[in-house]
Amino acid sequence: MSYSVGQVAAFAGVTVRTLHHYDEIGLLSPGDRSHAGHRRYDDADLDRLQQILFYRELGFPLDEVAVLLDDPGVDPAEHLRRQHGLLTERIEQLQRMATAVEQAMEAKKMGIQLTPEEKFEVFGDFDPDDHKEEVERRWGDTEAYRESQRRTASYTKEDWLRIQAEANGLNERIAALMASGAAEDSPEAMDLAEEHRQQIVRHYYDCTYDVHTCLAEMYVTDERFTATYEAIRPGMATFLRGAILANAARNA
């Protein structure tokens, strides 16, 4: 039994053009041709196509798929076991994501705030509420402050822990770059400064380059911010300020 390229495309939910491309790169060359020279696919070809589409769905690039499928040390049963494991892992990951989204939705709907115990777990000795009055006085009339308030109102303890871990990871990489002797205006430093800005954009408000440079100045003029960065690595507040200014100039 053999099938035309159009039939296989319909079976698999792909385009004819995709099948032609797989043939051209040697990933899936049909086992037969009609008298007119048209591609004809047999059951073995369909099995291979199924494997290809499994790996593609899991995010593997085509060149890696070819290596996996053509590995003489891996039989078809092993491919199925591997894919089952990967799919199971993906399902568990999606379930965790779905649970997190549900929690965020509930938190937003009910206006849940962090308990004192959760605050301590997330922020340690630092309590954001201790500075709430000052923050409102300095930035309360800005759209950035209002946007930040709207977004953080629905954050759960898990959200804050994730955000803190992301920030800590970035700070560690900045400190490591400093230790390597890189300059404040090096491409690597500017890339980390951009990542710093993007973290603010993702979690708090639309941090433009002008706003980011204002923050950078505060890191060296406000002793509380300076102390935070200096505790990670001496000179880090000044280094980060220089990297932020250089990144803003690069994107001007």
C-alpha cells in the first residue's frame, strides 16, 4: 500500500510543501515513485514521518531530528520510549503552568496580598511596606507607579520568589562579568543592562531608556540602593550605572 504526497499531507496535517522540503533535505525521502515520477509513501515512511512530527512538536530542530532518527544504535521502540518520557515531562510542565495561572487569576479576583510570613520568605529583612509612604510621595503621581501597583497587586508568593530568583541570577552574572575585568561599556555589560531593563518591563512597568538611566543614577546617589549592590560585589552600583548609561546610548 502506498500513498500520494497529497494523501500523506492530509493524514499528518502538514502541507505538501513541508513534505517536499523534508525530501529535499533527506529527512524523509519516500520509498517509491509512481510511473509518472510522483512521490509515493509506504507505511515505513509514515512511521518515520510520525517520529519527525513528534520531535518537531517537542521543539527539536530538523538537523537534530535527522541525527536522532538515523542513529543506528537507537531502535524504533527506543524512540517511542524517549518520546513518551519527553511528552510526559511536557504535560507535567504544562500542568504546573496551568496551576500557576489559575492561582494568579484567583489572587487577582480576590485581591490576595502577601501575609507577613510570606513577605519575610520573599524579601527577608526588607519589608516593602516600610517604604510605601516614601515611594508614593516620590512616584505616586506617575503612570509607571500606577502600572506597577496594578500588576503587583495580583502577585502571589510564588510569583515574588520567581522574580527574586531571576533578579538574583542577573546580579550574579553582573558580578561575574565584573570579576572578568570587562568594562562598563562592553557589549556584554550592555547586554546585561538591557536584561535588567527588560526584567522591570516584564514584572513592573514600561521602563523606557530614559527612566532606566534615572534609576541608574539613583543606584549611586541613594545609599540604600548602593548598599544593596555593594553587598553583592564592591563597585557594582557604579558598574551597573555605567552599563545602563552605555546601553541607553547604544539604543538612542
